[in-house]
Amino acid sequence: RLIERGAAPSVRDRAWFYLAKIRYQRGLLAEAEAALARIEKPLPGELQNDRILLQANVLMARGQYVDAIKVLDAVAKGPGSSTYVRYNLGVALVRGGDMARGTALLDEVGKLPATSEEFRSLRDKANVALGFAAHGDGGGNHDATPINVADESSVKAAFDLVVKKYGKIDAVIHAAG
């Protein structure tokens, strides 16, 4: 009610966006979607891209990958498409069943030069997503084993555990650092 009382439309739209973001972070997907629906006009600058990413993330969290792909595809084709858009589109495509296009996008993001810690992290996420996509992410013969890479005995114990469980190791994907 406070949002609707006397605030300028641009202020109201930004308030609905931030409320949607908080609701999404708390796992309140229906409420986040409702708040996003209350935004009447495009948000200023980068907030509009953030709004689109948030809308796509809500859709993916609800398992609506085809709808998320439609939202992200429209933005990905535009000039200056962000790395986050391409990453999220790649994930949505893989989860939505378009493995070829999704893995190609994730591979592209995974090979980008990382100029900051933020983009190194996104690049690592893309490469981990590629690893899961390669194994079908359906609970197949893959494992996520946290280890202390600075401790040789921890690394050896993890390898021994995986070999004992599966008989061999086909690939290792690390996200240390």
C-alpha cells in the first residue's frame, strides 16, 4: 500500500523491482512474480537488464524453462547482451532440452577472459554447468566432492573415495580459488 500512495510511477516501478528481488531471494516465487508484474514501464539503465534476469530466474526456479528462454532470447539478441544473460540462457536451454545450443553458450561463457573475480566466478559456474550437462545432471555417475586442495591427503582421500564408488575417474572439474 505504501508503494501505491503518492509515489511517482518511476519510483513505484523501482520499488516493485526491489521487492520482487527480495521475495525471490527468500524463495517466495509467486510473490516475486506478482511484484514483477506490477512494474509498468522499463526501468532505467542496467536495472532493466536486472529485471529481465530476475524474471528469467523466477521462471527457471519454477521449472518454466521454455518461458525463461523466450525472455532471455529477446535480450540476448540485442546489442550489448551481458555475460549473465548468456550464462542464464545457456542454463535454461540445457534444462529445457536444447543441449546443443545451451552447451555452446555455456562453452562460450566458460572461455571468456575473466577480468575480475566476479567474471572468474561466472566463468567457473559456466564450466561446472557444462560438466553437469555432459553427465545429464540426472544423478548419473558423477559426484561433487568438496576437498581441501591445499591438503594432499584430502585430495588423495577424495580420489580414493570416487574410485571405490565408481571404479574409475573419467574427468575432474575443479572450482578451487
